[in-house]
Amino acid sequence: MKKIKMKKRVGVKKKEKTGKKKASDRGTEVPYPMVPSKKDKDRHMARFLDIFRKLEIIMPFGEALQ
């Protein structure tokens, strides 16, 4: 039977006695992607419309009414 090594949990660093945060607490990155620019949005919309224009759906009229 293998033994599994457990990592110790690292707690949140406390503020110094002066009340200032340490340098390691600053500058954390946001886990979300960047906001797309107007140029990117236009390019994506043009690609979507190009694909949508090529779309063909063939089905009987009776099924379409249902």
C-alpha cells in the first residue's frame, strides 16, 4: 500500500503591526480573460455571419409547423 504525502496548507499572511500589507499581497492577477476590443468583436461577428449565410436546413414543411 502506498502512502500519500499531504501538503501543508499555507494560511493567509497577516498584516504587519503597522496595518500595511506586505508586497506579496499586492498585484494578484484576475483569472478572467481580457475584454475583447471593438476590432475583435467585428471580426468575430463577420465570421459568424459568414458561417450563418452558408447554413442550409432541409426539413419537411409539416415538421417545421410542429
